[in-house]
Amino acid sequence: MNEELGGALAKDLGSATRFMPCDVSNTDSIANTVKAIATWVKETGKPLGGVIPAAGVGRPGLVSRLLHLGWQVHYSNVSCQILDRNLDPLSLDAIDFVVNINLRGTLDLVRQVLPLLASSAPDGPDGERGIVVMVASAAAFEGQMGQVVYAASKGAVASMTLPMARDLSRFGIRVVTIAPSMFDSAMTAVMSDKVKQGLQKAMEFPTRAGKPEEFSSLVKQAIENIMLNGVVIRLDGATRMPSKL
């Protein structure tokens, strides 16, 4: 949603790249973007190869802040726990914010792009028509205190990987989900040093946050290796999250 950075990156990458702002929590915004993509595909004559829904928000640990690709949304006096020490439940606004982007936004973007993929010409001896690469999280398997909503949203993404792959197999469309642990990103940038150090203690090797290029190299492998389908791949350096830091 940071148009300035998106535009700058597209310019650096050259004419083969197009930046289009899109709010995945708004189905009309997605529809307009997909229409623009269809037009671009027609203009270039290049086939659409897939979709990678990667927008996400979270509340790591008990941080009372949500971050969405550089946009901060503050909820004053709202704990990240499903029930706080005052016996006040987590607000539905906070729940909806995370679920609408991480889960609903992922599914909405994918479903609107799928007709473009399914109607494209098959490629290669197996007749492949592209790939969906979704992003879950290690929290889908070992969510910590304060991560009920985040873990639920990412667990749902992981859970729909296989049935989606089965649904799309007849069209020659594959589905792969990557579940990273802590990676250097805008979301983790708001973590305190104490939280980051606590997370590092749960890491086996390497004992550091993952790098963007390490994530993208796995995406590239998922795209190129046609036998990767219907699977959730953990990218976590053998990290297993403790209950709390």
C-alpha cells in the first residue's frame, strides 16, 4: 500500500514490471486490479504465470500495534490476548482487521485471479497453467501468547493449501504455501530488541532473522519445480516457538 516505494521499485526493475496499488481488504479494489492485470497481459502478450498473495498484518508477542506494509493502525487500550487481565475480550475490530487481510484478503485475491490463470494456454508437457504461492507463518503451528487471531488466520491459510491444490488440479494450477519464522520485514521492524532476542533464543540454526532473498529463493523454487504442489513448506531454520518469551 506504499505507492511511493512500489512505484520506485517498479521503475528500478524496468519496463517488464508494473506497480498497481491494491487494498486486499477491499474486494472492489482487488477486482479493479485484476482487470488492470488482464489488460496488461493482453497488451504484452505474455501469459500470466501465477499469483503470490503476501500482504499480511500481525501482532507479534503482546505488541499492541498492527503494521500493514508500512501503515500502522493503533488500537488504544486493546490487548492482543483473547481475554486480558481485566476480563475484557479482544475487540472484534482487532480480530476483523487481521482476518480480513491475512485470510479473507488472501482468498479473495486468489479467487479473482484464478479465472485468468485457468483460461490461459497450458504450458509444457504437463499442461501447467501457473501457480498460487501463499504465505502462512510458523505461528500457524506454534502460536504464542497474544497470537490467537494471527495464528488462526495463518493456520487457515496453511489448511486450505491441499484442498485448493485438489480443486485446481484439473486446470493444471499448483498451490504451494510457505510458512516462515521471523524474517526481516516491515512487520518485524516494530518489534523491540527484547522481543527479537527472545525469538532468537528459540532458533536452532541460523540464529537470526531470515532475509528477504532467502524467502524469494524458495518462491522461485516453488515456481520452477512442478512437483511441489499442495504442500506447506516451513522456512524457519528449525525454529519452534515457545509459549511465551
